[in-house]
Amino acid sequence: MDIKIIQNRSVTDGIVEELKNHDGVIVGAARQSFSKQILFGNIPEEIARLSDKPVIVCKRQDTVKALFGRVMNE
């Protein structure tokens, strides 16, 4: 794995520009509230929309929410 620092005014644009030199990218899912996503955008979603390369979005599992969801669905 290589580490590279990319400078760009926009996080999304910087990643999409650098992605042209790679086969794909893995990014973490946004953990912002819905209102913040509306105001500031959702970076992983924007990367996937702008890129012509594969984008894998990974979400961290919250065990408490997962357990609550299973209990409520049963």
C-alpha cells in the first residue's frame, strides 16, 4: 500500500482526479446527520457519482443499532 498526500480545494475533486491513475477506491461511509449531508454534501456518494472507476463504500457496523434493528424487525 502506498500513501500519497493530495492537495486540492475539494476533497471529492482531489480523490476523483487521483483515481484516474488507479483501478478503484475504497472509502468510508459518511457518518454525518442527514441535515449536515444536505448542507455540506456526502463525499463518498459524490466520489461514486463523479468517478468512472469502481468505488466501494464501507460502513462501520454499530453493534447496538444492529441489535436494536434485529429485535425491532422480529
